[in-house]
Amino acid sequence: MKAFMVEKYGDRAGMRAAEIPDPQVGADDVLVKIHAAGVNPLDLRIRNGDFKTFMPYRLPLILGNDLAGTVVRVGPSVTRFAVGDEVYARPAKDRIGTFAELIAVHQDDLAPKPASLTMVEAASLPLVALTAWQALVERARVQPGQKVLIHAGAGGLGSIAVQLAKALGAHVATTVSTAKVGLAKDLGADVAVDYRTQDFEEVLDGYDVVLDSLGGENLAKSLRVLKPGSTVVSVAGPPDPAFARELGANPILRLAMTALGFTTRRNAKRHGVTYSFLFMKASGDQLRELAPLIDTGKIRPVVDRVFPFEETLQAMDYVEKGRAKAGKVVVAMT
């Protein structure tokens, strides 16, 4: 099969297209013919080696974290899927590889594709939809009437998180550029803060939950718009001890990761709020729970641009240079 491989960590030069053997299919695996794959900033970070300390991938590595496609084979223990089923997934972190013609996915990480979506639309969702669900439902336990701030509400994650928070009954604020204010309102945001002309810290106050995807000073300021007893969940801030334990990191790495987040956790404690770092997990069950929200139109994909599979490297360049105007970039098989 054809695939796009990372041969060495670094920039674009470390990637190439290759012909490799088809995946092996285990007893609980589903072999999927990929029709489309989402492109995420996570792909760039993995390619660049940002996670090699605590996620030591074996190179060469097939990149890609989102897929939609058709089942072409199932392992002998598979009970949930049959040949011909249309599916979508974010594979487990140690089994990524959606920039390819085929992938073997554990049946627990796979879900039926929402009937209302095209393959391209479905491929744009798994990673960001699961991240939004795990941040807002699992970690923050958002309740109707709560005030939720979603940063970068026109981005891949933000555009889905705004819709999910609204579907959960929250009052939703988001930060966007001037050109995206209309899109943010269309997605359901009650308040759209134009970060080019406004400082969100000066116009927002008393929030129950913040979902931060930017880190740095943005995260520090987010602590100050929360009311005591509330929560900030970050996918871009420093790791916390819970994440180190989750990874099963060795004592030295666990200590280092704990130290990285010390300042953020201390500042959060001063404000009487909880800081939580999130690295999302694959879950077919959660994708199933999201399907009714998608098929009823409460969550709709936002796709910025579609590249042919052969131009996967160009699609990654497009994302890396920040050229996407809103939502996700997807590569599609011709």
C-alpha cells in the first residue's frame, strides 16, 4: 500500500511517500480502506519529535491521526463490525497511521460513520471531537447554565468544542480573529471576543470552565477569568502529574513532567481553580455518543480545505504555515 512515512524527526525533509506491506490484522482488529484522513497540528508535533521523550515511536512511522473509510476485513474476535461498514476513528496513540491506503484499528477505537456525513466530513472529526468531549464532558463535567470559554473557536478543535458546549446547555464565549466573529456566532457562541481588538481577560469574568488550546500567556490569563472552584483544561499547557502516571512514565521522567507544570499549578491554586492537562484517548464508544449530536445537526464539521492524498505533504505545509481559515484540513483518496 501507499503511505506517508516519517523516517527521521524534524521538518518536512524527514517525510516521504513509500510503498509498504499491508497492515497485519489481529484478532480484535478491523482493516479499514481509508477514504479520507484529517490533518492535525498533532501530526506536525509528532513529526518534529516534540513527544519523543514520553512517546518513543519507532521510526519509520506512518503519520496521521484521523480517518474515515470502509471495512474490508475483520479479525476473528471482532463482533461490532462487518465488511462493507462505513466507519470513522482516531486510532490509539501507539497505532496511528492514517496517511495511508489501509489501516488496522482495534474494534474498540472504531465507530460507525454518522449517516449524515460524507467521508471527508467524518474524517475531520474524530480527534477534535474526542478532545472536546473528554475536556468538557469527562474532565470539566459541564452543566446547563455554566459559563464556558473556548479559545480559538474557529479552529479545528475550537469549532467543535463551541458546538458541544452549546449542546450541553452552556453559555459559551470564544476568542477569534475579526474575520471569524460571524462564524463563531453561527457555531453557537454567545460571546465572540475579537482578540485583535479586545483582551478577553478584560471583557470576561466569572467563568466555570476554560478549554485552552494555545498555552503560554493565554493559559495564564485564562486562570484569571475563572471563578473560584472552576476548571481550566489545556491541550497545549504543561503536563501534570496525572498525565505522567497515565503514561506509566519512569520516576525521572515523572519528576521532570511534574516540574514543568509546577508554575501553572501554583498559579491555578492561588486563584482557587483546578488545572488539568489533556492528551486525548481513542474511544469508539465516545464517538458513538457524539453521533446523535452530529446527525441532528447540533455539531457540524467545519472543513477548510481538501487535498488529494498524493499531496499530503503539501496539506501538512498548509497547516504548519497557519493558512487554514477555519476548521480542519483533510486529505482524500482519489
